[in-house]
Amino acid sequence: MRFAYIFILLALPVLLFGADRVVLLEDFTNYLCGPCWNFETTLNNFVNSHPDDLAVIRPHVWWPSSGDPIYDQNNVEQWNRVQLYGVNSVPWLQFDGVIKASTSGSGLNNAFSSRIAVPCFLEIQVANSTSGGAGSIIITLIAEQDLGGDDIFCNAVLIESNIPGAGYWSNSVFEQAFRDELFGPVGESISFGPTYPDTLELIVDYDTGTFDFEYVELAVFVQNHGSSKEVYNAWFDYLGAVVGIEEGEAGAADGGIRLFVYPNPSTGNFTINAFNLPESVGELSIYDTSGRCVATGTIKEGISADFSLNASGVYFAEVNSGNTLTVDRIVVLR
């Protein structure tokens, strides 16, 4: 089951002067597409030359041959990307939703250069609250100005690389294969304004399941699903490398530390209670999504502790008692 939450953050003290653009490349392919395979080396060389300013997703399709293992694993969400652009042949290379590039090294470079030069007014920040291969992704979107258009969606796609290949890839591997759209087939509808800068916080749960967590990446992007199809900005990294904090089993039934925060969400003033502390007293630290400690204190078994935070955002309360840790999420809306 998927859970997504959107928090509108007012009065967040952020002023941008143009964000760094990350270009989204979508490579539509098929395991028995000869031209796709022949272009693979050129495409991989291009992708590897842009480790910091390119987000890559490779949706698979059912032609020229059915039975593609990547497409069959999740045909509904990949079909949505096909429909969005009207993809009717492969390979099909889409840059930021608005440029269909030719299958050549110069075609890739020209499309990328065109998009990276476009001023960007959307900042994307991502944090990962995780326990192993499952957890929550916290996405912060900061729009400096009106992005244009009303049909705007946020997408968060899990991608897996180093997958044993099939067809033309039988002696190779599939890279950046489309695995799961965390917000569902079309993404999460969002809106900004009317005052700027404007900030949204989105939280969505994930579970990598049978995917190899070591090779799972996350692509986050904001796109106009109307007539333009423009991607306003993207974000891309290995899931395990996403800055975050390990989240424990707060309130678990196994006798571990039980942590309660209320009200949650709050306007900045909240109370924390802890139970089942191994040493009756615990050290409490509160972190923001970048991992920065913003408050510390002690907490005693069953005795309420009051805290106050001045800035809107998502935070994590960590209690350490007797070398036992537990973490719970705090949302502040001011």
C-alpha cells in the first residue's frame, strides 16, 4: 500500500536566485530492439559523462517483442510514460519531456546542452528515512516563481541497475531500469503560489522488495503533464546514498523504546514522551532532513518534555538510552 502526504509550508525563510538544473533523460527501449542495443555503448558513455547533472530513467516497452522482463514487471506505470509522449518507436530518447533526441552522440549532446542552459527556478531536496530497504522519502520542493501551467505533477521513480540482461542484453545487464513510481501511475498532483518563494513538503513510503538495494537509484522530477510536458527540474542519486536518518520502530510491540510526539504535525511547539527506556533516562536529539542537529535534551521515562522549533519542515527525534535507539518523525507547519 502507498502512502503520500503533502505539507504546504508557509513562511519558510528561503530565497533562491536560480536553482541548479538536473536534466531528465528517459530512454524508451526493449530487450529485443536491435537499434537500441547498437546504441547502448554510445548512450552509456554519454550517461557516465554526466554524473551530477543528468537523471536517467529507462522505461521498457512491449515492442518489437513481448516478454520484456522489465516491462512485464511494471507495465502500468511504464505505459503511462509511453502515453504521455506518444512513444511509437524505440529507441526513443526524451530530454526534460520537451526534446526528442536523435540516436547519435551529437544528438544527445545537443539535446542536453539545450536543456541545461534553460534557467531553473525550482529547487528539489530529498531525504531518506529508512530501515534497510524500506522507509519514507521526504521531498522538499521550493519554487522561486510561477513555473507556468496548472497541470503539474511530482514523480519519484525507483530505478535499478546491474540487472541480468535478456534478449540482446543476455550477456550484459540492464541499467537504470524503471521499477516503481512511488506516487502511483501518474505521480502526485501539486501546485505552487500565489506568493513566492513557495515550498511544499511531500512524504511517500517505499519498499524495494526483491530489488537489489545496492543498485537501486531514485529519480525525483517535477513535470507539466499538460501540453508542454516540460520537466522543471530533476534530482537523482543512489537510494542508499540519500541523506537521511535511520528510523527505528517507534512504538513497536517488541518491547523496544516507545516514542510519542504530539501534536504532530504541530506549529512548532510539541511534547515528546518516551516509554520502555532501558536506563529510565534518554538523550534526545532532533535533526532536520539534512542531518543537522537542531536541538538536544534529556527525557525521562513517562515524563513529558516540551520542545519548540522555529522553522517549518520535517524533523527526526532520536532517543538514545542504554545504547538503544529509536527515531520518530516530526512535522512542523508554521
